Amino acid sequence: MTTSSNASSEPAAATRPPEPIRVLVAKPGVDGHDVGAKLVCRALMEAGMSVVYTGLRQSPEAIAAAAREHRAEVVGLSIMSGAHLPLCEKVVASLRQAGMDHAVLMVGGVIPARDREALAALGVSAVFGVSATLDEVVRWVEQHGRRAP
């Protein structure tokens, strides 16, 4: 007696969970306030993302090099000094030079509403003011953090 089966004799393909979103958080310039950046890092890690924090007083070139080394999909800048426009311009140029201009760029800190349009023109995809919640940041990264190189 023969039986037929619709089941394949090949083993089922193993399903892997998706790779975590890779995020680099940096503090460009001379700003020494990093509590907010560290809280954002913690929230992103708790949401299952792979997060690298570069530390204080990073040059735009060092940020771009770290983003490239860690294959960051998202680069987050924390800027409390008021120098967000020139710093973002330099970071965007450094990311482009490093071949990392595909990374999504977000900025958080003391950012006046009047500067948001100029930041968007530079290539900043999101701006989070000091009143933004960690949940808002996490949700935004989950929705926008995957960009193919």
C-alpha cells in the first residue's frame, strides 16, 4: 500500500529573527551634557536595537567613521549647545564622505522650531526636542530605521 503526502521531504527552512536595527548615538562638539543621550540609548537597547554610544565631544569625522565601522542604519545626534545647524552640516558631509549617507539621521536636544526646516534641508530626518518622550523616539526608529545601503 502506498500513501501520498503533500508534505515536502526537505527540512523546513529555519526562520531567523530579523537583525536588530543598528543605531549610533553621538555627542558632537564641545557639549558635555549626555544624560539624555544615555537615556535614549537605554530605551533603544530595551526595545531590542543594537546601540553604540560614542561618548562626549566627538568630531563629525569620528562620528562618520564609527557609523561606518558599526554599519549604523540610524545616526542619532544629541546637541544641547545650540550649535545644531553647523554641527549637523558637518556630520552630514562627513557621513557622505564616509559612504554612510544612506543612514537615517535624527537629532535631539535644544532645537528651536525655527531651525527644523533648515535641518531637514541638510538631511536630518527627525528632530526630537527636550519634551520628546523615549517612546516617541523608539517608535520613530522602529518605523524609519531600516534603510538599505
